[in-house]
Amino acid sequence: MRGGRTYDTVVVGAGVSGLTAATRLAEAGASVCVLAKGVGSTHLAAGTIDVLGYTPDRVDEPGAALSAFVAERPEHPYALLGTAAVAPALRWLTEHVAAGPQPGYCYVGGGLDRNALLPTALGAARPSALVPETMAAGELRRPDPVCVASARVLRDFHPTLCAANVSRAGVEARAVELEMAWERPDANALGLAARLDDPGFRADLAAQLAPRLRPGERLGLPAVIGLRDPHGAWTELERRLERPVFEIPTLPPSVPGIRVFDALRAALTAAGGRLVMGAEVVGAEREGGRVTALRAAGAGREVRYTARWVVLATGGFASGGLVLGQDWVVRETVLGLPLRGVPAAGKPRFSADYFGEQPMARAGVAVDASLRSPELENALVAGAALAGAEPWREGSGEGIALTSGLRAAELVLESEGVSVAA
Amino acid sequence: MTDVLHELLRGSLDHCVKCTICETACPVSNVTPLFPGPKYVGPQAERYRVEGEPPDEWSVDYCSGCGICTTVCPQGVKIAELNAHARQAVKQARGFPLRDRLIARPTVLGRLGTPVAPLANATLRSRPLRALGERLLGVHRSAPLPRFAGRTFRSWARRHTSPPAKRRVVYFHGCGTQYYEPDVGRQVVAVLERNGFEVVIPKQDCCGLPLQSNGLFDDARRYVRRLAGALAPHARDGTLVVGNATSCTLMLKREAREILGLEDDPDLALVSERTYDICELLLELHHRGELDTDFRPVEEVVAYHAPCQQQGHWMGKPAIELLELVPGLQVRELTARCCGIAGTYGLKRDRYEIAMATGAGLFDQVRASGAGVVACDSETCRWQIEHGTEAPSVHPIELLHRAYGL
């Protein structure tokens, strides 16, 4: 008996680009299955939607900056996708989070017109096109003073450090550290967020904070304001404390990132899409210029997934989508697709300046505007596996993931004869 | 630990990048300070453990062994498997309480309880006797214990002859079906026969999973080897082994090798590769166009919970795809973590409260779902869900059986 399953499309990877592509396909009525080795980058990312933050100067108006940016970089994913594709992708995410499982929770911000400038956990300014509503009041262009507060038990967040750097950015800021009773030596962001879903805990927290705050100050808290009900938790804190309250992204685990994952997963499964967690793709079958099936790890044996289309959303080096071997050869791990941007033999691969331009950084799968590798006609690539971008220096990761994920899905639908409304 | 296992587990350790994704998924560490989480007691603490030296730690014993950390890890670290070994070493050093030796042997309990089922069931539901059992044995007085059916599945299977058919499967029914839920076994057989399978039901015993999760590895190895030996002769010519208990089939597929280190047992190697969960098998049939989908409408709202060890099969949630084929049946996927029970974990006096706190999120989702029935693949999880919510909980196969009108 020949085992396995068959779907119209198999998406590899459950980060933002994979979940976006799969959800778009499922909502158009296609049968789609996401194979994921594990949970993806969402749980580690800040939860902001960064489209273009640096070129390398800081960008205030990402929409306006994009055309010059891609003109100089014809092999950048944004150049392949077309800058006009970004705005619909942002709209798509906004709608899906708003319709998601966290009631009332939504993304806000200037989108392509204007980047928000929000503090990171270190208090550095980070430009983002869209931000969770719970972060928006952290805007560093606003003049009103900031109080950064946290509980000492959250050991990975240092309000004093954050506030000092916010001050250096030109906004008056100070820090408050709360002593919070906690039943273990340290708390993580997720544990605190789960507590903030509880109205009783929120009331206690507000009561503890209120006497420590000064008139006219807005309050920055680590991003732990609720997991299931962030909107309810956040609005209640604002009401009780009678001032703007905003979340500041934390070190992993990232609560706002988990909210994105929860929203996209809910949309995917509601539309009939499937998600197989733990199923690392370990092999592929090809026939001529087509991939006909993927083989994924299942308990006890490999499982064969047959599909007409494959969307590769496996990420870059950090996610294992690309691997630099001990032989110094870079490989794309699922289909072995040809790459672009890998420094030639004998040329420098890395530079000693960690945050400088890294020769290896733009390595990725070489695709054309149809997101296809010349080798395979039915495999499309989305997200950080694409060549040509340096998301952490450009501040472009989510923009590329969303736009390419959506585009990959729409290219599949067009090829299948499904009309795609703009 | 064998060399192969050592390589698999310790070799995966250096892939840990401390991303904390396992911590976000751990059902236990998120409700109790007693368990610091899979990353701490797993990849982090493992670096300080020396094989053969007595362990100086207790927190790893609060791991319930659900295994979800390994499933969500994006780097392929064998977190749950490492922790199972660490837990075993701790328990070994401390000595195994009588309770753990007893509740880890469903066959012994089943054989004792079945002939005197009415008395046994009355005993297990008597509050004074349960209070006594809690004091003497350490089984929590409120923990959900199943009812003995009073007749075993095998007593039915012995009299049942599956009609000869072109394709055959071997049915691994497990202890839950054998002693507590023989009807589920009959439904599995009927659904398989409806789909053109001749069902072979060899004599079989426990897979050893409860022993393994209680740290009694040597006993667990004996059980699982014996089970593999009983199933293997029937599985040699390509015949598949099908089970309905996803925790027990996971033992055959993966845990016997990746936790108990039985990678050299040829019977187990054969059985491991051929074992299917019943929903997994039916879904593959469906994808080949070979599933009988002539279902009658079932006007019902069902909430589906995928047990942690079901997710450890790395096969997604085939029950949902199957149940969605039934006209009228509205399927609501529950996304909360674990129900808490983890086999025998939630039965223990000092673990019961943790298990109930773990399951609280799931219980809330069940109540909010508006479902009249909960579907779940694992029997101990079903009993825990019924205990936590009073919602009737069934194996997905029961709904398919109804939809076939069998």
C-alpha cells in the first residue's frame, strides 16, 4: 500500500510568509497543507510589521523611499515583487489580525506613508510601518515624557537601560521597577502575559503602578499585556491609569509575535488549511522540471506529500532554510535550489563588523519575478529564503515575508485559473 | 544509554539556540513554578549531567512527558527525550513508589478489575475508599479513573471473524480498549471492514508506555518488545498495524527507539515503520480516493482536541479532515494546550492540581465551543476532559461509525 497525502499546494514553513501564503490559498478554496519542522520566527520577532527602515539612513516614509531603494537593487525581493504589491499585503495582514481570535486587537500606524518610531527593549528607535495598537503610544517623535516600568522578576527586561536610551533619543524618560510577588525566581514574558489576561491581576498591577507615575507621563511596559485578550488588557490599563500605555518588545519569547502566529493559524484552519507541526521535509521527488512530492519526517517513517504546487517558505540561515556546510558550500535544504548572492570562492564571506555589511547576508534562492527558480516550474519561494535582502539591516523582514507570501499564493491561483482581485 | 541513542539525544543538544519556543508550548511550566520549563531542565541542565553520577535535582520529575517541546522545536532538539532520561535517573535514585509500579501496569489492573467490575467500579467511586487510596497509595481522590467494562475487547474479538478481503490490517487495540472501552474497538473494526479491510487481531499486551513515563525503563522494554513480537509476524508481508490509542502507537512508532533505545530490535523496527493511527490511515485512504465517504448526516457540533502525543506523530490532525467529511457535523478545533493528565501524571496526589491547572485552558475552550461532544484520540485525555468539563468525550472513530450508520 503506497502511503501519503495529496494537496493542491504544500507550503514548507510556518513563519509569516508560509502562513500568509497558505491562508490566502485556503481562503480561495484551494486544498493546502503547511509542513513545519517546528514553530517559526513569529515567536522570536517583535510583532511589528517593518517594511523599510534603513537605506542605510533611517527611513520615515517607506512608500516614498521604496522606489529609489529598488532602483538601486534590481535583485532585491521588493524589486521582483514590485513596490505596488506592498500596500495590499499590509492591508491583508491588518484585516486578518482584526478578524482574529484576540477580540478588538488590531494593527495601526502610517503604513507606507510613515514609519512609526518605537523603542526596542534596549530603548533604541525602531522604524515600523504597522504596529500593534498596544505599542503605538511609544512613538518617539511625540514629546510627552515616558516612564518605562517593569517588574524585577522579568529578568530579561531592564527599564533603566531602556529609559536611558530613550532619553538619548530625545524623549524625557525614567524607569520604575516594581517588586512583584512571583512564585518562582524569574518570570518570562509569556507567563506574565497569561496573568494579564486575568482582570484581577490587571487591577492589582494598575494599583501598584498608579502611585509611581507622574502627571503627563505615558507608560511603557514590556510587551506582556495579554495573550488571549490584549485589547481588553491594554484598554483597561489605560483607563485605570488615565494615560497612554504602550508595549515595548521583549527578548524572546515574544508575546506580540505569538499573537500574530495565533491570528494567522486561526485564519488558516478556519479556511480549511492544514498545519503539520514537526514534519521536517527530508526529501523531494522530481519529474523533469517539476517537483512532484515532498517527503517529510513522521514518527516511525517518512510521509509522502504529493502536490501540484510547492511554496518554499523555509527562511534563511537562522531558520535552517539555508545551511552553510563545513565544506563552505551554501545549500537550500529542501529542494537544493540554485542560490544567488553567495560570495565566490576566495572572496570574503563575513566581515568582522557584526552590524556592518556582511558579504554572506544577501545569499538566498535565485528566483525571477514569478518567484520561481529556473529549475522548477511549480515551486515558488517566499520570505527570508529569497536572495537579495538583508532584512535585519534594512528593517524589511515582515514586509518581504507578507508581500512575497501573498504573491506566491496569487501566482499559484492565477496559474490554476482562479481570478485574483487586486 | 546506547551509543545510537546517545548520539541522537546528546547530539541534538548543540542545536539548541535558547530561542524559548519550547517554553511557550510547555503546558506544565506555564501553570506551576515547580517545573522551570523544558529548556532549563532539558538542553541547559543536560550539559551538566554526567552519565552514571547520581542526579542532584528534582524539578525534572515535574515534566509530564507530553513531548510537545520536541514537536515545536524548530531546531530538532530532542528535548522531551532528554528529559525522559533525566527523569528516569532521578526516579531511579529515589526509588519507585508502589503507586507508580501499580498504575503503570494497566494489564495487571485490568485483569484484576474486569472479573469483579461492579465491585471494582463501586470501589473506585466510593469517596471514603478513594480518600483511603489517596493516603495509602498516593492516587488523588478526585483523579479521573475509568470504569471497567466488565468484558474485555478480546472476549468479543475471539468470537468475531473478519470477512476475508483483498487487503488486511493488524489491529493493535491497546489496554484502554481492552479493559475500559471495548466498544471503541468494535467500532474501529467495523469502520475498517466497511472500507474493505480484513482485520486481524492477534493476542497482545500493553506497549509499556505507562512504565516508561514512570521511569521503569527495563520493564517498559520487556513489554514493548513482547508487543512488537506479537504484532511483527502479522506485519511481515507489508500488512499495516493500526491502532486507535495515539499515545500507544507513538510508543511503537518512535518512543521505544528514541526513549527506550531499542533501535536494534528487528521486530520493533518492522512494526515501528508499519504502525498507523486509525485516523491517519483513513485519511491516506481518502487522499487516494479509496475511503468510503457515504456518510449519513450527523447533526452535531463537535470540538476536537489533539492530544500532545497525537501531535508527536508529526501527522497534523487527520481526525479533523475526516470529521469534516461528515455532512451536518460542525467541527471546532480546540487550540488550547494539553488536558493535563499525561497518562498517569494527573492521577498522582502531588500532581493532580497541576494537571487540572494545565487543563483549565482546554476546559474553558470546551465550554465556550458550544459543542455537544468532544472528540479526542487518547483515552486518558478523554477521561480527563470529561472530568474537567462533564462534556461527553469520544474517540473520533465513534462519530465516523455513527455516520456510516453501522
